[in-house]
Amino acid sequence: MLDYDQSMLDYLGIKDFEGLFSDISPKIRKKKLNLDSHRPEYKLVQEATSLSESNRFDDYSNFLGCGVYDRIIPSSVDSIVSRSEFLTSYTPYQAEISQGMLQSLFEYQSIISDLLGMDASNSSMYDGPTALGEAARMAVRVNDRKTILIPDNIYRNKRNILINYCSGLDIRFKEYSFDMKTGMLDLGDLESKIDEDVSAVIVENPNSYGIVDENVLKVKDHIKDSLLISYVDPISLGALKPPGDYGSDIAVAEGQQLGIHQNYGGPYLGIFTYRKELARKSPGRLIGETTDTTGRRGYVMTLQTREQHIRREKATSNICTNQALMGVAALAYLATVGPSGLRRIALATMHHSVKLKQIVSDNRKIRVNVFSGTSFSDIPVIIESEEERLHRLLRDNKIFGGIKLDRIMENRYDKLKNAFFFSTTEKTEDSDLLKLKHALEAV
């Protein structure tokens, strides 16, 4: 080691370069890379490129879903979001030099509000589950009640984020159940748990079983003056009623499907909408349209309720940044496909889910009609197989899929003991379905 290197280590108070990474748990650290320290840079790049090819799965059939989906993304979306005006923009504090980004976010808010049938949208949040957590906090700000009803099959990550986001506010979460024949929420059980302390009821459509939940349309009539918070699949709104049509006070969603690649786990997009009467209680920020002193149209940040904009005790959210670039991607995607295109995508997704059920239903060891309700994209399939064996079988056939139900949610029903989720999109081909059928024949 050169002398000046050692002097730097002495100054930092560490023995060697490994000390720079002491905050990283030894359990997840790779001790040594199998690389020649004297290798030229271009050779190192060649080897790294070769290794990265092992992450290519172009010839795999993808049946993974349950929140993140492999959808067709028009090339125009990537072209737009890769422009330097969007790619390098941060919070547009100076409206005078940020009109392009501000206008794009204003248009994002407009198109998202239309899509969800709500009065207003903020200019994005981190992801769907954190938007749900913010919705729960917002409901408590609105009516100062401390109980929130949630589905008993809500994804575990959503439940945990709800609990974390609401810690310190003394909020209680109570569960309501589902009809195990239809897969839809049990209106009777839900209504029996409504009392004067219920701040809000959280519903999902499609729900966590992947079922288009028709009972969601009736919930508002059963919850008295509690708020209705809806968590929706934005693609499904090409074919299903938007949450604004069935009385939702707050509606949130995960926007990854709107032109955002899966990218090995992010980034995502939190969609957050609400009735206009609740705007002053909303988190994040809004972009507004105005005119300058000469009457020209312009855009500004307004209702900036983040703690760095106003007094901390008055802030409605501690969100320190947002997903503005992902919001622009969603805007570009929705503007590209249009209402008729979105409807075709939603209907194709449902059509492929029907075909998946049909094509594997002749296997006597597999049950696909778990519920009588209509599936949208995520389909629970009962397979009498060990999880590891099933996944090995699928991988051997170049298939991604088969998410074990009890890995992502609390399972309280015996009939779902051996349930695995397979998901379809508009991208699913007949050849993919046949490949899955042949792979499952070995179960």
C-alpha cells in the first residue's frame, strides 16, 4: 500500500479499506471478488458485461404479478422520460425556470384525476403502499377518529407499511373478512364492525385474491359517515368503474403499470387522489395553474404541505421528495395509449386470465376455479406441490411465476393452503400459456 493511502486510513481511524464498509452487515457482504487486481479497465468492463448477460431472461415466460407487472411499454415513453429536461429535474422550486416540468405534473394530476374519477390528485408519492399509509393518516386528520378497517387478506407489505406510517398516532386496525365462495368482501361482516370510532374503511378492487370485487360498489351504503379509501389497479380502470363513481373519499394506487419497467424492484409510483373538500388535509404537494401579471398562463407549486415548506407541526406529510419522473412516465403512457387503448389492455388482461384458467383446468391435480368471482390479472391456483419443487419445475421450463399465497398475505382459510398466484397481462401469449400447461403436467 502506498504511503499516502496509509495516511488517509490513519486520518480516518481505520486499519484498512474494509473499515470503510463496517456499517454493512457481514452477513450480506461479499468478502472477495474473483478479479485480477492488475487487469486493465476495458478488460474488467468486458467481464462485467459478460456476467450481466446472466441476468437476461428474454426467453422466459413471465407469470409474476401481485402488484408489479410485465406490461408493454410504448417506446415513446422511454424517449420522453430520458430527455434531460425531465431526467435531471428535482423539486421545481423556481417556477420561472421550471414551467415545462410544472406543466407536465399538472397534466399528470389532470389525467390521473380523470382516470380514477376523483376531484384532485397530488403530484405523486413513493409507491402504492406508502400512498395507502398516507391515506390512513389523512382520514384521521379529517375526522379525528382512531379505527381503520382493513381487508383480512391485504398484502403483508401493505399491512406493515400501514402500521409503520401510523405509529405514534394511536391508530387501531381492525380486519373484515371475505366470502370464500365468491372471493369478494363480506358486507355483513364489514357492517358489523362499523362504530362511531371508525375513521375509514380500506377496500381493494381488484382485491388481493385478484377478484373483481363487485361488493366494493356497495360499501359506501354500509359504513355510515366513515371515509372510504379505495386501493385500485390503474390498468383495470380501462374496464371497471373508477373509485369516484362508487363514493370513494380517497383513492390510491400503485402506478408501476403505467409505463414503468420492473427494473428488478423499482422505482415505483404512488398515485394519490381525493375529493376536493379534503384538499387542505392532503399530503405531498399540488401543481396549480394560474396567470401572470400580463395574463399569460403559468404553473406553480401550491398547497405545499411538506415540512420543509411550512411549520413542521402544520405539515400533513413528511414526504421529502416524490416520483416526479415516474409521474411523467405515467402521463406519457396514458397519453400514448389513450382511453380506447387502455380499455383494450384491460380487456386483453382479463381475456388472458380466462384462457389461463381454461388451459390448465384439465389437470386433475390442479384447481383454478378457487372463487366464483371474476379474476382480473392475479389468479390463485391450488397446486398440491412443495413450493421449492414447483419453482424448480417452472425454472427448468423457463417460467417465472407461482407466488405462494401465504408468502404475501396472512392466510386464514384452509382452502387456500396450497394456493399459488399466476398473473397475466396483455403481453401474455398463447405459447406462454401452453408452456405453463406442459410444465404443470409434471406436478
